[in-house]
Amino acid sequence: MQLLNYKLSNDTNVKIGLRIREIRENLGYTREKFAELLDISESTLANIKLGRTYISQNILLVLYSKFGISSDDILHGTNKTNTTQDKINRIISSLNKDDCRYIYKIIIDILI
């Protein structure tokens, strides 16, 4: 992926940082937990949010694999849908099989 081999403008970095913050907030994670899920430090997350640090390809891959958020959504802000169903789908896609079974049981218990 040669996507980030060029320097992004500071303005672009700030926009990306704001999108990352919006994603984190919409998913309902604290800064600490979100940084842990991305396997980065809180200070790195803060620097991305402020536009001081470029977002890495690894972080883009983690955001896609754990939450289904594409690099286009992050880099260009193409996805503006953020319904409750979208949020639930992103959270569920980040769970392991055992957690999914547990959540499924809870949902079934509520509906019955």
C-alpha cells in the first residue's frame, strides 16, 4: 500500500485527526481503550488527533479489520453514515467468537 508515501499537509493531518476522534467517540471508547485497541500509546493517539503525527498504514489496517472503517473514510471523510446500526455493526465486528455468542444470547433473551 503506497498510500502514505507522500507528505500530507498539516491541514489534512488535522482533518484526519478529527475523524479519528469522531470515530473513537462514536464507538464509545475512552482515549485509553481506543489507543490500546489500535496498539499505540495515548500520546501517539493524541498527536494523531492534533495533526502532529501521520496516521500509519498499520493503524489504518487495524481500524478496518476491527471496526470495518475504510482508509477512504479516514483519509477523505467519505463515510458520513453513523446510525445506531452502523455503530452496533462496528462493535460486533471487533468481537471474538465467544463474545459474539454472549452478545447474541443477551439479544435473544431481550427479544423473547
